[in-house]
Amino acid sequence: AEKHNTDSTKNVTTALDKILSMNASVTLYMFHGGTSFGYKAGANINETGAFQPNPTSYDYDAPMTEAGDPTDKFYAIRDVIAKYLPVPHVPVPEPAKKMALGTLPLTKLYDLKDLRELLVHRRISSKRPLSFEQIRQSQALVLYETWVNFLSRNPAALTAPGLRDRGYVYVDDVYQGIISRMDNVYSIMIPVVKGQRLTILVESQGRVGYRDLNDSKGLGQNVTLSGITLDDWNMTAINEKDHLSARRRHENGVKSGTLMNQSAPSCVGSPSGLGVYQVTFKLDVSPPLDTYLRLDHWKKGTAFLNGFNLGRYWTPMGPQKALYVPAVLFRDENLLDIIELEQAPCGQESACCYVEFVDEPDINGTVPISQ
């Protein structure tokens, strides 16, 4: 929830000129504004110990964009270097053309109940919750589940002080809300009675890159309900290699999408919680070009194109509003999966449930105001 980190071309070139005038060595970071595909985006810890996950884009106003295109800053840096060192006498390539494909409707494949059924073979049991690392899960998601076997207050305070990083809470598969390391919210009031199933879907939001290197992920061992420790947990790892919708796709079939260039309708949100959405579509552009995937009405999750993890999106939080999609990922017939963690802008099937491929990046979008 911070604005895009940038620096002016003048500041960069002035500093570079001074360094080179002293015959000193220099490293430009970042020179190429890369993308943290998959779950590789990291996180920071600030001076107060607050956790700050990074967006998928790693373009900190770099001289070359995520797509490898030179910017005005690139040419200005090149001119400064030419004052002190020879530069190649070859033309710099122009920014590559991008493709806009319009909007694309998706269909919901399954929710939390289906996810539990699909991955039941991976379930691990333990008296206390195990960390991601203990069940050999590096990133992504782990489903933690237990049963309430005592009479508690209703509503009751669910508390997980060791949570890392974000937990989506369900009671009998009904979504209740979020606990969050980033927001320093480790407790939530939930309606619950004896005999109900308690589920917490824990998301790793990226490994801390410096300062605090002891960055184990998971729910933490001391999880309580009304102050009473919860035992006997089941844990199910969910990772990008699962390609979650594979089985369900063969069972139910997949909606074939049509790329549309019409204005998108107003959207009414679907029930909150996890949902997996999918569409197949044919590409009429040959050869394919780089593009950007916008998820304007979606909340938070991950996008996959033909099984390749494009990275996380968190549209309301910003500043990144579109994911970079390299041309090499496209085929004649394509499969797009969206794993939404909070709330999709549609129900089972709706014209509102769409994404859009556009020809412009958007990594400098709006962010919420906070103290």
C-alpha cells in the first residue's frame, strides 16, 4: 500500500556523472525492471518491524521496463557513460509493440470445499500446526483445519499470534474474514459452536530479503479459541505445480471464452472466499506480442496462463494494477486460471466475471491512504 518507488532521471544521471568523474565503479540497480513471476516476490521489514510484502513487478522506475523496452532514463544514462567510456555504435531498439486483446469472461470452477476434495491425498495431521517448511512447502498456500471440540463463547476470539503471513478464516466452509501479519491483526471474532470445522487458509506473502532472515511461514503453533489452545490439525499444501483445476476441468468441461472489445458491465460481488476461475480462448494475433493482464474488479490472488504462474495480484492495495505477460507464453489455444482468495466480481457464471489484456503497463496506480 505504498506508492510506486521512483527516482527522477536528473537525480540518477547527476549521481552517475559524479561517480564516473571520480573513476569509481558503480552498479545500477535495478537496470532492468524485471518481474517476480510465480511466488518469488519478496517482502521488507521496516525500522519498526512492520511486514511489507512486495508487488509482483520489480520495476523500480528502471531504465529498461519489464518488457525490456528502453526508457528516457536509459538514453540519459547512456549519454553520461559516453562521456567517460566508449559505447557501442549501434542503434538502440525501439520499444516493442504490445497487443491489446480486450475483455475475457471466466467461469467459476470450484471453491474451498472442492479444493479440500481435490487435494485430500496431500493431507498431513499433527497435534499442533506445522510450518510451511515442516511440510516441505516453500511458498503459496497451506490449508489448516481442525474441529472445535469444546463449548466456547459465541462469538469467540480466534487468535494466531504466530501467523505468517495472511490467514483467510472459515467456519464450516463459510468465509468469516482475515487475520494479517502486515496489518498486525492476529485475532478475529467468529461465530462458532462445538462440532464445527474451523479452516484457516494461510498465504505466504513473500520472504523477507534482509534484516529478519528467520522468516518461517505458517499459522504458528499457539492458536487459541476463547483462550483455549486448538489441537489436532490437518494441513494441506497448495502450490503452483498443482495446476489446481486440472481434474475439475476434465469432469465439468471449461467455458470457451470470446475476447471482447466492449465496455465491461457494472459488477456485483460473489460470495466472499476462495474461488478458482477459468477460461480457454483462441489467439488470432500472429505472432503474439507482449501484453498486460488487468484484473480491475478482482481483490487478491494469482493468475496462470497455460500453467505458467504470472504472479500475485492485489488490485485494491496497488500500486500494481496489471501483470506483465510475455508473448512466449501464448499458444493458438490458451488456458487462463485465476485463483481468487478474497472475492471475485461474479458468481457461478456472469458477464461481470472478466479480465482484460491491455497494451499498457500499470505499476503506478492508486494506493489506499494509511497512517
